[in-house]
Amino acid sequence: MNAKTYRITGMTCGGCAKHVEKALRSVEGVTGVTVDLAQGTATVEGGAPFEAMAARVAEAGYAMASQA
């Protein structure tokens, strides 16, 4: 399985984490997402391009760095 972990900024609560997870799951090519609020990361499985994921996270009101 192709999983990568990314830094997510702007999350302050469990609702934020769920919002980021929903945004990432909506990107074509993403097959799994685990968001860790305490660490400020999202681990994403699948082959979606980083740019598409970062754009969707930005639309949700957060920022995504290329690697955690």
C-alpha cells in the first residue's frame, strides 16, 4: 500500500480533523485517510497527486505541507 504522511496546519479540534479527512477522501485516487489531530498530520493511502489533495484541503480552510 502506498501511504504518505503530510503535515496539516490549522486544525484545532476533532471537527477540524473530520473536515480534513472528508476533504481528502473526496480526492480521486485516495483510498484511505487517517488524520491525527495531536500530531497535526494526515496519512493518505492511494495515488492521488499532492497538488490535488493540497487544493482540496485548502478549500476546506487548512494547509497541507508536502511531507510531515
